[in-house]
Amino acid sequence: MNEIELIWKTIKPLAEKKEYPKKSWLLNEGDVSKHLLFIERGCIRSWFNDDGNDITFQFFFEGSFVSSFESLRQCKPSLFNIETIEPSILHVIHRDDLFTATKKSDVLKEAIHEFLCRRLYHYQKLFLSRIKNSPQHRYEELIRENPEIFKRVPHHYIASYLGITPVSLSRIRNKNKN
């Protein structure tokens, strides 16, 4: 059993199942996160506003946990927004319930630690890719790691995630089709 399965199995009884329509804001930039979300069905993105520009930096799909973890843990304002891209079924766990469960279980605490280390590694890869790789390389990497993404995520969000304009994304996609 991987750490996500272990965490979910342990905290599922604490969660409230909720349905959200497309474009639902789950966390606003600047607010303190009070919930951990588990995605049963749907697609979610995290993004921030940079002088009026919408910058997407991560997508989440079924079987993922989502939150502004730093905000959740430290009660500090979130640095980003979280919103649904598709109609979604989420399981919502309040931070107090999560931390109470963590205090009672070293196994849960270790699983969460491992999960956060993997998340940190993912963010490091994303950060370094933005610095060293071309948009073409980032696109190819995204398609290799998540080939279904273009069927579920609006292309302007994918372009933002890749750090390019929608027009540039269209050029790259057309070039790769040939």
C-alpha cells in the first residue's frame, strides 16, 4: 500500500463527501487553508495571480490530495488559489480532524511525511524544468507523464502551466503531430 492509500484509508472516516461544479473556488490566494481535499472524481488546478496573469502550476486528478499544505500546517495565508476544472466529487477533511488523527498515529504521521517529501520532489522537478528545459521539452514531458491531460484540461491552462502562450502551445502541438 502506498502512502496515499494509507493516508486515505486512515482519514476517510473523518471526511465529508461534497460535490462541486466546474470553476468552484476551493481556496483563495491569501486565505488560510482549513481543509485537506481528496479527489474522488474530477480535475483541480492550483494557480496564482501575477499582475493580472493567471499562472497555473499544478493539476490534480482522481486519487490525489490537494491543499495549500504550508497554509494548512502553519495557518499562514495561501500563496495560491485552488479551483475545480471539472465537476468534482471531493472528500473534505478539516485541518483539526487531520491533525488530531496525526497525533494519534505514528503510521499516519510517517505516511504524510513521505507524501509531502514526494510532493516537494515534484515541485523541485517542476521548478528546475522551468529553468533548464525548453517549452517543447516541457510539453513532451507533460504528454509522456499525463497523456490524457489535453482531453480534460482547457488548453489555456496547459499553456500557462508550461509557461507559454496558447498560440505557442498550438504551434508546438501542430509541430508534434507532423
